[in-house]
Amino acid sequence: MHDQDRRSGVHRRTLSRFRFRRLDRTGDSDSSPRAPDADPLCPPGQTIIAGNDAELLASADEALPRMLEAIRGATRTIDVEMYCFADDFVGCRFARTLAERAERGVAVRVLVDAAGSRATPRSFFGWMSEHGVRVRGVNPIRKFLLHGGLCRWRDHRKLVVVDGAAAFVGGLNLSRDYAPAREGGCGWRDAAVRVTGPVVSTLSASFERHWHEELKGSDRRTASSVAPAPSTGSGDVPVMVLESRPLGPGPFASVFRHAVERARRRIWIASPYFLPPRSFRRALRRAAGRGVDVRILVPRTSDCPFVLRASQRSYAYYLRSGIRLFEWAGVMMHSKAAVVDGAWSTIGSYNIDPLSLLVNRELNLVLLGRDLGSRFEAMFEQDFARSGEVDAARWTSRGTMRRLAEHLCSAFRVFL
């Protein structure tokens, strides 16, 4: 889960009712057309949307300006769904641009998670509303206080859709955490993709469902929205849209594990909070055992130290299994991406941990094809070069207190 998600402290309750073996279920497919040639790394039953173009934005330094550029060029609709929309210089930059487009007649809607954006003053969103931006908070904290566990989920998605023609999906929030240090930001490591083509219609429909779920009864009956222009395309990137529903396993874990189980050359994963279920850990171990190059990029230091210690509890297991671990040497590695055999790539908001896999509302794209896969691999190679590989001998020699801390944090992994 994202750092601000973890700091919210509004839904720390055991997930024992959701056994990890339920992650074997494959999620429902949508009604979009299926690609004629499904990649063998994809499980049967999942809808694959053909005819798209995709561009990897390999850093926040690339992604944030491209999002702003697309918003400035909008003529009909802008839909934004963010876990954290901060009132710092990054958030203000986006707020002003959204307000400017709304004043020019563009239909602008913003969904923000109430817990993720709890530090943002109401006056910030009030100013946006005064300038024509329709803003709604998702799952207010009072629901958790009144109803307990049923409302502990958070909307952890990061999605921007412009004119129904282009969409951005990744792990970035609208916060200075992701801006480069030279601009006064924290320089967190993250990435996103920009997609065009038929998949954008699916993403627009997904936002539309969530928007109407947050409307109150009378508002829902009278609500109207500007229909985005139909999204067509002749691109060569098939895409799967993997969405989760609150409080229950979505398709991401089973789809990802299917690719891991069929990998033949490489499995490269970046995950800031790496707490996978046992079935996924075993799948990675078996892949390494059959000669697959399995690498996991994790942060060396984390905004959530308890989660990092819980994750490190399994490092010895990975190293014994032949899995290579790389620790990001920068401020914070927040990227949620993976590439398998240079042909199956995924990016989005999903963390590989209990809260993302079982509780929160999440969104990832799986992008098929070797051209885009080679770009993901190039991004990973640069990240590995900037990271330090964990040495098995040095790791096993760490102190007793360190091991105890890892053990204690791991015991509470379902709460983290």
C-alpha cells in the first residue's frame, strides 16, 4: 500500500477471513473485444483488448509533465482518480490547470480517497469546486468509524483519463514526493504508462462506475456527464485491465502468478512493499529453480519501516531459492511494475501485499508485446544499475536484534 495509505491508520484489522488461497480465483473479464492472439503468459478467461498504443513513462520526471500537458490540451472531459491529491506545489499545479480547463467548458471530475488526502485542507478542494471542478471524496473516514471493517478499504488507484482518448495509469500520486529534487520535490522513484486506443473506453467506464458509486441518492438520479469521444485505435499493444473490488481478492495475483509459472527467461519485479502470499513466493522459487532470472527491486529505506522489516523476514528464503534482490539506493522506491520474458509487462497501483490484494480498490494494466517489454526491461536495467544487490553471506550475518525486529513485524503483516 502507498505510504500515505499506511499512515492513515484507519483500517488495521485482521484479514483472516480472506485466506490467501482465494487469490487463485481469476477475476471476471469485461465485455471488451478479445485480442485474436492471446499471449501464452495470460490465463484463459481474461479479456485482452487489442488495438492500443502504449508509452512507458519511466520516471515521475517524465510522467507528471505529460499528464499536465494532456490536461492542458483537453477539450471535452477530464477524469482524475487519485489516492493522494496534496496541496503542495505539485497538487496546486494540477489544481490550477484543472480549474482553468473547467472554466473553459471542459467537464472536469476528480475522485480522491478521503484517507489518502486527509492532510489536504477542505478549502483546497473547495477552491477547485468554485472554479467548476467537480470533486468527490471516496469512502469518508467517518464510515470506518461508524461501520468498522466493512469500510476499511481505500481507493488506492491512480488514473487520469483525458477526452476519453488517452489515459495515464501508474503508481504516482499528485504530491511533491514524486517531483524531482531539483524542483523541491522528494524524488521518489516511480513510473506510469500513457495508453490510447480501445482500452481507454474501458478505463473511462471504470471511472464512471466509481463516480456514480460515490453519488448520494438524489444526486445519482439527477447526475449527468459529458460522454467522452469514442476511443478507437490501430495500435499493436494488447492490454488487460485488472481491477479489484473492495474487500475481496481481485484478479491481479492469479494473473501475475500465471505469468510467473510460465516464464522461461526473466521475471523482474519492482515492489515497494513486498509481502506476497505463500503461493506467489513458491511460484517465484520454482521459476528460479528452472533457471529463470528472477530479480526483485525493493527499497533500502522506506517510508514504512515496519513493512520493510516484515518484507525482509523472507529475504533469506529468496536468496536460498536463487532469487536476486536489489535494494534501491535512492530516497524511496515506490514503483509497482514487472516484466516477464520481455513480453508481459504490468504497471499500476497494486502493491504485492495483503491490503492491495485483498482489501483496497486497485488498478493495473498488463501490456503485451516485445517492443514495450524491451522498454520495461531497459527501465529495470537502469534501476538495477543504480541499486545494490543483497549479498547472501552478509545478509545471514545480520544481528540478532535485527532478526527479532523482522520476525515481530512479519507476525503482523496482515495489519501493515
